[in-house]
Amino acid sequence: MRLKSSIRSVIYQTEKMSQRVRFASQPANLPILLGISFPKSGTHLLDQILLGFSNVAPFSKRIHSFYAEYEGESGIKRKPEDALAWLDSLRPCDVASAHLFARPEAVQRVCSPAFAPFFIFRDPRDVVVSHVFYVTDMEARHVHHAYYQSLPDFNARLTVSILGRPDADVEFLNIADRFAPYLGWLDHDEVMAIHFEDLILDRASALTRIMEHLLARAPLPTTRQLILNSLETSINPKKSPTFRSGKTGEWRKHFTDEHKRIFKDAAGDLLIKLGYEKDNDW
């Protein structure tokens, strides 16, 4: 494992040097492109878009590293200092990805000039549906995989994805409480908020906003149209290991009246706060 990690590091740094030579006329201290995502909300799609900047500037051509607040196989929650150490390991022109809580210390770092941060999230109702498919069918090493497979049907699994597992040995909260540590990212203009749905339904506008967010921090000596073309052509859903449908509003096919009831009880206010509903009459 250490050997593979060392090899990946060498390859990464070699590619960064190549990018530096390729774009020698551009500044070498461009900010770190950081894609923050709530799980099952378009993480890999945002990664691909941010990597598209490498075609027009000396940003890395692959993700430097990925950080998650929970270990996938064990479900163990990482310490706050682990997140800070990871953020401190990043360097100018890196492109990084994270399920990162908006703790004050992390916010202070991410909202500094060293970063160009983006936060993507999705209708939490679609999130819980996607979570069921992911844990049950796509990730056999997930800490909850065996439990989900032991449940009698999709409806039972969806109920768990909404309400969590309060009796489990590892922390798995209801959907509103799982989202709560991320809400702080929405309070800072330095972090661009992205609705996953905008990248599906109004991609041109969303990509333009992403481009302008970076250009406000690091002007690039190339045309906006060339930048937008690079971002658009970088998108390839087939290269996402967890991509399933990329559709919006899929929850309507799976939610029963009972699912609607328990979701409203657990997270109705969250939908309103994120702009997906005006009230609980849905």
C-alpha cells in the first residue's frame, strides 16, 4: 500500500511539473480548487468539472486526494484535526475533493485566498434514494452493506436511509442530522454553492458560475469560451464509479406516503432551507 501511494505521489508531482512547463507564462501560485460535497450529491461530477480547468491553466490533471469525515469500510468518524491536517497538505494548483464538515477551523482555512472552494448538494430526497442503491448494490465494502441486504425490500432500506440507525455501533444519523454539519458552507460567499440539479437542468449557466467564481480569485489569460468548453468536455459520467442515473426528482418514483411522512418529520425544514420546497405541502 505504501509503495502504491509513493508511486501515485511521484506521478502526481511529475504531472504537476509538466503542467507548470506547459503553462509557464501563467502564475504558479493559483489557488487550490476544492470540491466539497454532501455524500451522494454529485461528487464525481464536480471533480470532473474542476479538473477541466487543467486544460487552460496549470492546475493538476487528477484529484490530489479525497477526504471523508467517515471511513467508508468501518464507518468510524475521523477527528477534526484529521481534516485540518489534510487541508494543510494541499498546495497551489492542486485539485482536491472532500465530504468536509464546516467546522470553524476548516472554514477559516477554506475561505482564505489559498482556496477556490465549491460546495455541491442535492435534493435530500434524491440523496436517500441514491444512498439505498449505493449501499445495497454498488459498494459491498460499505459498513452498512450487509445490514441493508438483510432488510426485506427497498421500502425498508429507504426508511433506514431517511431515519438512520440510532441503534448501530457506528454513527449513522437521520438525513437532516447528516446534512447539518455541512450547512455552514452556505453562509460564506467565498464558497460557491451548487445545486446538483442545476448541472443537469441548466448546465451552461452552472458552468458559467463555476468559471466566474474562479476568475474572481485568479484571472486566467484565456477566453471565457475556451474555459467553458474545457469544463463541458471534461464531463464524462461513464468515468464515475458510483454514477447511476444522473436524474433529478427520482424520489417521486420511490417514496410512499409513509416515506413522505417520516421525511417531513425528520427533515422537512431542511428542504425549505435548501430551497427545494416552500413548505411541507408536497
